[in-house]
Amino acid sequence: MSECQTYKIFDFCVIQKEEDIKREIMNNGPVVTASQIYLDLLTYKSGVYQYIEGTKKFRGLQQWKIVGWDQDENEDTYWIAENTWGETWGEDGLIRIKAGQDKNFFG
């Protein structure tokens, strides 16, 4: 049996405001969150994803690792996130998710 490293979580915080999430990424690295699994996520290829009210969803949650953020040509902020679906999904395994809809998407 091979040896594996184990890790313990000593503390965590729940953050919801956009500026707090950015600060956490800058100070401590990626943050973890969860969302519903919406049908259109399965076919996401590129661009800034925006949740549309009423989009069909599957039961359960998808975990996301938010690794950063940027702005599009309209200066709208979006999150850069990764999930467990691998590099063949999305933009080499990443998705750009419109910020400001966090309570609808990540809530």
C-alpha cells in the first residue's frame, strides 16, 4: 500500500461578498464553493457563463474551485473556476462564470 499525505482543516470561513472572495484568493489561494448542476453546464465550451433563471438542473451539487477572476470587454467581472470534469470540458477544464449572480449560481 502506498503512503499518502493527509491534511487537516484547522479553520475555515464562509465568505459571500465579491471583494472578500478576491481578497481570500489573493491571500490564501483558491476558494471552494458548490452549485447546482445545470443542464447547460454539461455543454459549456467557452465564453462567460451566465445562469439563466429557470434553467433545468440535476439533483445534487457540483464542487468548484475558484482560482481567480478577470473582466470582459464590458469590464464585467467573472470568476475563473475549475471542477472535477477534467481538461476536455469547458476551456481546458476551466469555466468563466459571471460574477454578481453568485447567490443564484453558487447559492
